[in-house]
Amino acid sequence: TLSSSSAASDVYKRQKLTRYFVSLQILLAVIEREKGSFQAVVFILLIMIVMAAGGIYVVENKAQPGVFSSIPEAMWWAVVTLTTVGYGDVTPVTNIGKLLGAVITILGVGLAALPAGILATGLANELSLRNQKLAQEFRNLLISNQIDYLNETKEIEKIRKRIGLSKEQTNEVIMQLTVSYTHLTLPTKRIV
């Protein structure tokens, strides 16, 4: 089982390597979180391939019996058309076949956009969560170290760099802490 130990070693090396690349870690987390959505897209793709192959077979079989001799033979055309590759080795010749091909190509473009949209949304959500965690960690460090937010800029900058927070996020956290501290220390008027 040399190949199975080699495969396990490759997986281990990839996992070890991803530790050093934050972007790759984020991407893998998004793919893992959105696995169900990607599976649904693949399922829809498979259904569309079968339906497109069946449709083109019905429409083009009589005009091109050698090219579209069966639904499995027509699946090559369906895959090439749905993925918008369009090799041109197999093309419909009837008007209805050309119309069906155009519709399937347009559906293929939309289908190709689905994983990109899922990935983009997942990345945006993951980055937002990551930024919230970093801001909370920064906030906790500032509070636990009892840092003077206005005067200890060098210490704040060291903490910011260590955590990986942007300057804008750092300023936002300091503003929030300053406002909440001001609300806690200011005397409030009691209405009798």
C-alpha cells in the first residue's frame, strides 16, 4: 500500500502547508462551509446534462443519426454546450436544434456563475467573521492590559500588528471603547 501511504503523506503536507497561507485557509473554510451548495450545483448540472442530451437527441436524431445516435452519445454535446466550451465537433443542424443549443448555452453561462456567486458570498461572510473575531480579540487585549487608548499609541500599534487588524478597524474599536467607557463613567441624571 505504497500509494495509500503516499496519498496520506500528500494530504498531510497540504494541511501543513495551509497553516502558513491565511488566504488558503479562508478559501478552504468557505468551501467546507458551502459544501452543500456546491453539491446542489453539481446535482443541477447533472440533471441539465441529461435533459439537454435527451432534448437534442429527440430534435436532432433524424437529421444526424450518426452524431446523435443515443442519449448517452448526445451527452458529450450537452456537456460541451452547458460548460460553454463549444468545441464545434458536434453541432445541431435543424432550426429547433440550434434554438435548443442557444437556450442550453445561456443556461450554461448562468450555471457557471452559480459557484462563483456562492464562493464570493462565502468569502465575504468568512472575512466579516474573521474581522469581527480579530476586533474582539483586540478589544479584549486592550481591556485586559488596561491601556490608555489615547496616549499609548505605540503599545496599541504593537497589538494591532500582532493580531493583524487594519488601522481603520483599530480606530473603530478604540472609538467604541472610548464611547462605552465615557457612558460608564459619566454621572447620569435621575428623573424623579
